[in-house]
Amino acid sequence: MRIFVTGGAGFIGSALVRHLIDNSTHEVLNFDKLTYAGTLSTVARVAESNRYRFVQGDICDAAAVRNAIAEFKPDVITHLAAESHVDRSIDAPGAFIHTNLVGTYTMLAEARAYWQALEGAAKNAFRFHHISTDEVYGSLGDMGLFTEDTPYDPRSPYSASKAGSDHLVSAWGHTFGLPVLITNCSNNYGPYHFPEKLIPLMIVKALAGESLPVYGKGDQVRDWLYVEDHVRALQAVFEHGQPGRSYNVGGNNEKQNIEVVQTVCAILDALRPRADGGSYADQIAYVADRPGHDKRYAINAARIRDELGWTPAETFETGIRKTVEWYLANEAWWRPLVKAKAAERRGVAA
């Protein structure tokens, strides 16, 4: 098939591009604006494949989207391009509303026009797959899991913009018959993660000898999903998922934030000990919590398991070690990014 990937130079999008080139015979178009968190170094390894091509473009630019779709003639559009950092959404929500809502509308409008012009088997086979987040469901208490039927209750500008984009996709399916799929995933981690997110930020700051800022008491709980497991799930959904259906994708790995940071420190202690013999955990510093910080997310991924046969291959313990090892072995990738764009915990809403 011909797979049109928006945001294919970002963290999850680039993992999907690499996975499809390495593990399928699909052709892939990477459509990315190359914002601060998107870099072609994430797909450099597969860039010479004759099944890969790249177009620099903005999902809010209807003409650019239309031209790229018309030239590539996709069987599937996988829509990953989004502003995605909760802290940044607190500081500057406008960009999230524009990219995540206007951009998704633009993609839907252009996809619908393209799909309506198709005929026969090509029209029946087409899919618009929207990739979203578990944060649209809000915050859980100590018990329970998010299912596909959990009511939406977003709490941050980021999650509200993603909830709105989910609703747009669903509406285009119901109103116009566009064959849509939605996936909502838990926290991803793994190689090529831009170093403003929790795990790579902790690795980068630990190695620099800086303090490791942890919000509040660090007792917020997240379900952690290794990015390679996630992109296998995405492929299963757009190849075999039922149009009009949503699928939750989780790693079955609930951890408190402080546990995650302590695990990263312990692995670094073993693989690259501090020169002074101390532990990286000594660098942990608790900072003021961010506004409206959701307490707990946890995913019930039974639907995708039962209907599509997907399960995660990595536990948190195996995945986090692979991740730390990758960052240690690939400093040439992340050090220039850190130097050019100072990494910090944000979300102060000052």
C-alpha cells in the first residue's frame, strides 16, 4: 500500500516510517513541516529507500496537502502531525489550537475530496487513521482503566486540542462516510525522542551533571509504551481495523514519574557511572507542580488485543534499558538539538 504519514520526522511518526520501510513492502510519503521537534535525522537511515519520499509541508496549508495527496495517491493517510507537549500548551496554547484543530480539519477536508474521487476497490480500501492520546480522557483515580467508551474529559490545552481533533475525525466519519480510524495511546518512549520530554530530558540532564526536575512529589502515574510497540499497533490498525472504530494502545506498564526517573538513574549508574562515584539519583530535585497536572492515566488495550492480535513486546524494564542505551550510543544525534534548543521543564503558567 501507499502510506501518507503526516509528522513523519517527529518521534512517533519517524518510528512508523522506519518500521514500514524495514518491515513491510509499503511505499511511504513523509509529510512534515520540520518544526523544532521534527528533524530528518530521525529517518536518515531509511531515506535512500526507493519506497520512501519526503515532502516538506504544513498540515494547515490546504494547497500543499492537496498537491502532496494528488501526487502520491495514498491508500492510507496516517495523521500524526501535532503539537504534543503539555507544558508548551500551558505556556502558548494558540499553536496547539491551530495545528491540532485547524490542521486536522484541513487534512480531513483534503482527504475527503480525494476519497470521493476514487472509485471501486480503491475507494473501498482507503483509510484515514488519526493518531491521538489517552490524555483526552482526563485523569483517573487510584483504580480503573481508560476504555474506548470512557467519556472525554481533557484537562490541558494540549489534551483539549487533541480531543477536539478526535471529534472532528469521528464527525467526518459519521457525517460524510469517510472511512476513519482513531487510536489513543499512552505515554511513548524510546529512540529519537526530542529531549524536552521526561525520559530523554532526564538522561540529558543527568549526563550534564544538572538537577533532574520532578514535578510535585513525582507520584503522577502514567502507562508507558515503547514506541516500536506503538508503531506495530498503528500498522495493525490501518491494515485490519474496522472503519469508524477507535482503539486504545497501551503498554500495561503503570509507573509513577519518580519511579521512571529513579530507573533511568539506576541504569545510568550501571552503564556510565559518575566520575565522583555518586548516584545520578542524587541530582533529583522536586519542583513546583505544573497547573492541572493529571494524577493517573492507564489504558485498557483489550480491544486491539482481541480484535487485531496486538500485544506489546517490551516490558518497561526492557524498553527503558534499550532507550538509555540508545541515548548513550547516539549522543551525536541529541547533543546538537540540546545545544540549539535548550531543554527544560516548562508549564509554569507564570
